[in-house]
Amino acid sequence: MVPPLPRPPPPRPARPGGLAEPRPVHAPAGGALVPGPRAGDPRAGARQDRAVSGETGLDLSRARRGTRELTHRAGANFSVGFRFLPRERRQAVYAAYAFCRHADDAVDEGDPETAPARLQEWADELDATYAGRPRTETGVALLAALPRFPIPRQAFEGLIAGCRQDLVKTRYATFAELLGYCDLVATTISTISLAIFGGLGDPEAEARGRDLATALQLTNVVRDVGEDVGRGRVYLPLEDLARFGVTEEELLSLRPTPRLSALVAFEAERALGYFRAAEPVKDLVDPPCRFAVTMMGGVYAEVAARVARRPEAPLSGRVSLSRGEKVRAVLARLLRRRFVLGD
């Protein structure tokens, strides 16, 4: 039997955390890198896009196409909600997601010995992008979004700090310690998202956005138990292993046992608790983004619920939803706009 789920803690304060050199995009004093278009003025937006392409020497249309394709390929669950965003916000979130994905892949993919150097390349690209001199297509797509959606640079810096932590830290003693990691790699994503969806600067929206970001990251933790063990990482808190009588050797073997299944189910239920706490955020973002946010959280909540029902599944491979299951998730939330259904 799974012990009672602890109530989510109060919101934590956010924690910071060989390419040709193009010409810089010059910013007016105290202003944006490229002057932003007036709301509802597509011609001004088109002029700005041409300016970004011209100043950087990179094809913005191609860059946006690449970030969209990467997002739907690498974030198949997460990106379901993105399809419901208005065009400019969708382009911005694709660019932001792609940048975060590249930083994460710099740590998780390829030769571990060269991972620090790969991650530093993306830290350097962040500096270049915010200086108006992106050197990659992902950077130019992000640059084009910044005048419309002023994403705080510190949010990306926090994410990169979390990726650096993955290079040196492979165990978390307590859940509180894991939440500190979530502040770096997940709640920074909340800041990025609220800058695009609306709500940044609203204390309640930011608090509930952190709850949602934490729920998403905790879902990643239980969804990817087997994959993370293969990389030598254990994100399940060691205090929880002890609570359920699971040894680290038992976890590393990835053999389903009643104790290990109970542990994974508990962590999945904990993620669902954060989804429930985050429900109000859907009504705190701008109206055109509300259903997209519902689907972003809703699809992930479906994954967490599946792990809670079948906790042995992530021990043998990543848990994901089929295309049909995603369609059903969309239809269900057209009728009931909640992250967690069945409550």
C-alpha cells in the first residue's frame, strides 16, 4: 500500500542559476534588440522578421521550421498543447523549447567526456543571442521572439545551471534536495512559458506555474526511471528508497518487485498532487493560451497517471501515449478543462 501523499510544500523562490561571427543586431538605447511590432500589426511583425534575417545572415523561416520539427520530434507529449497556441506564441515557444532541448541533449547525448564543452557552447550561444548575435538557427529563432515576449535571460541561465548539475550530481538524498534541482531545470521553464503565455509578474500565476513545472519534472523522473539508471543517475530520493525498503542495488537492477513498484507509484502520485495544485494556472494566463496550457499539463498528467497504475512499466522503457491516446486526451479536455481527470 502506498503511504499517504504529502501535501505539496509552499512555493519556493526561483533559483538562477567553430561558428561564423555574424553582425550584431543593434538595439536602441534602453530598448529591445529589435523594436517589437504593435499588437495585431502583421506587417510590423513581418518587417521585424526580415530585419532579424538581414542583420544575422541566418534564414529565420528555416530556423523556425527547424525548431518546430525538433519540438514535435523530441517533445512529443509536451508539444501537443503547443499546437493550440496562436501563431506568434507558438513560434516563440518552439524556439525556447528547442534551445532548452539542445542544452539538455548536450549533457545526455554523445561522449560524456565532451559534454561540458558541448554545454558551454550553448551557454555561449545564449550570451550571443541576448547580445543580438546568434550563431545558430535556434538562436535566431529565439532572438526573433524576444521583442514580442521578453523572456528573462536568467531563466535560460538557470536551466543551463541545472544541466551542469547533471554532469556532477547523480543522487538526491531527500525530496527537498530534488526540488532544488527542479527549481533549476523545471521552474525556469515556467518563467519562460509565462513570459510567452502571459502571467509573468503575477505572484499567483508564478506560484501555480512552479507547481505545474514541478509536476512535469516529477513526471519525467518516474517516466524515465529506466533510462536514467542507464545513464548512471537516480533521481528518486534516497530517503524514499529507504522508506519503501528499496535498496539502490534493487533499483539499479530494474527488476520489478512489490517494494520498487510501490515506490514508483508513490512518486507518480506525488507528481499528480502537484498537477492538482497547479490547476488554477490555466485561468491565470492570457485567454488565447488557456487551452494550450490545459493540454500541456493534461497530457503529462495522463502519463503520470499511467505510471501510477502500472509502476513497473518505466523500469523497462519510457512510458508514452499513442497518437490515439493523445487525441482522446484532447477530446476529454474539451469537455472538462482539467489537468487531472477523474477527481
